[in-house]
Amino acid sequence: MQARKKRPRVDQYAQQRAEFGQLFVEVAAILFEHDPAGINFGTNSDEYEPEVAGILPQLKDARSEADVRKIVHSVLTEMFEGIICDPEERFQALAEEIWQAWQRRAARAI
């Protein structure tokens, strides 16, 4: 398996965990469950944190599940270049779950 193209720094994860709180954990769990890159080995639940770090800052610009799907597709295909080259539509279910988590976070902020 080819390594990730580039990874955000570990301190960036800590910063984003502080900023996004439970959403960071939820999105990491969603990615781990769907496992689009085939890296879920059952015990490595933090494996998708670099991708979460790439996705979360962009969600503020998302207005729909379709926007989230574009963001997720872009981040995953960039981070897993050569591993993930699937069409954007493959990420629909994953995007729906992330959108719902984002909407729950927004509702709690009101």
C-alpha cells in the first residue's frame, strides 16, 4: 500500500480537536467505519485523523451533503493518491453522515 501523500502535523490535530471537540472524534469514527482507504485494522481508530484535519476546516463552506461529498472526495483522493481514485459518488453515504454530524454541531451552537 502506498503511503499518504502528505500529512498535517500532529500538533494540528490537537488544535483541531480543541476547536471542533466531539465533531473531530465523530468524523474520525465515520471515516474509520466506512474505511475508504482500507486501513481499518480494528485497533487503529486514529488512522484517519490526518484526513479529518483536512476535512473539518472546509466544512464551514459546505451548504449541503453534495458540498461535503466534494470536500471528502478531494481530501481523500489527495491524501491517498494512488489508492483512492474512486468517483465522487462513492462517498455519498460517508458524506451524509458527516453532514449530519456537522448539522448536530451547528444545532448545539445555537
